[in-house]
Amino acid sequence: MSGHSKWATTKRAKEGKDAKRSSLFTKISKIISVAARDGADPEMNFKLRMAIDKAKTFSMPKENIDRAVKKGSGDSGETRIENYIYEGYGPGGVALILEVLTDNKNRSASNIKHIFSKFGGNMGAEGSVRWMFETKGQITLKQSQLTEEDELKIIEAGAEDIENEDDKIKVIVVLEELEKIKNKLQTVGFAVESSEMVYRAKDKVVSAKEEQLLKLMDALDDDDDVNNIYTNADI
């Protein structure tokens, strides 16, 4: 089982604080809107169901969820939210992938470029660092510890890895098996908090400028358009 992460600790603390403000709900609304483009019925749209599950985890009001679904499905007449991937290098040359959800690409690109520059990083061209990562499915369970029997059940369900990050159990799976394994885990008694696609570094590297890197990642995470941040740094 993999261990703890300083970035996960920081992000978890921020999420707890942000849940009391509108910024986190803004980000989750965008996730829902993008997912709803493939259909407004969560029973028929797995991505939308995952997004709504995440919203409920942070006690997002139902009216906010419904409004985001309408926006994504085109029923609200509002500006369409698009999904973009940006790549770059942080302090010390570590790789970063950003998942961005925005209704204004030029604004988002300008803001992200400024943040990279301010904290000693730089944006890269498309494909410059993505080859260092692979896409996986990630299932977060509503429990902080596992027994040996629990671990065995998770492995038998098809998990590739199990991580314990700051009282959060995360199950890593083949992306194409995400929905099937999630259902298996629920069938054998696990409560699932969320499930999503993630970028996982093929190899981890040690950053010579860890403190500066964490400041960069915090600043990026504070941007409302940045939905997820992935790095190959061992932090």
C-alpha cells in the first residue's frame, strides 16, 4: 500500500476550508457541466454520475447541481464550459499536468502562464510531459483504514494498487475497469466516496525545490479554472 503525500495533505486541508466558500462549488459545477454534455441523466451517463457523487461529498446544494447539469446540457443558454489539458515544468524541472475547465480559454491560459512564471516554472507544449504519465481510474473509499481482509477483497475486485493518503483510502484501477470495479466494491460492502480518471506518474522524482513547488501547486489550485493538478514529484 502506498504512503502519504504532502501535497494531498495540503489539498485536503484546503478542500475542507474551501467547502465553506463558493470556490470549490464553482469548480465542481464546471465538472458537472462538462460531464452533462454527454447526457443529463446520471443513470445513463457515468461521468455525470461521478461528478454528482463528488458534489454530494462536499454537501453541494441540489439546486446548484441541477443548474450545472442544465448548463452543460445546453438548457440554460449560458456559455459552454470546455475541458483543456495544460502541461509544464515546475521548479527543479518536475513535470506538471493541469486539467482546466473554463468558459474563456485565453483568460485561463494567461493566468496559468503567469502563475508558472511567478513561482519558477514554465508552461510546456502539448505532449511535452504527458508521456511521463498514464491514465488510471481512482476510487476513493469512505474509510480511513483497511483490514487485511479488506485489502484482499479490494485486490480480488481487480485493483492495481491501494493508497492511504491522509485518512483517505484510494483504489487505483485500469481506467476501462473503473465502473465495473466500483460496482464490485460496493457489492462486497465498501462505501464509495468518489471515482474519477487521474494521471499517474510512471516514475516519481525528488524535487530539489520542494517548498517552491508546493507554493506553485497551491497557487494553481487557487485558480477557479484549474480542476486537477498532477505531478511526477515525490511530495
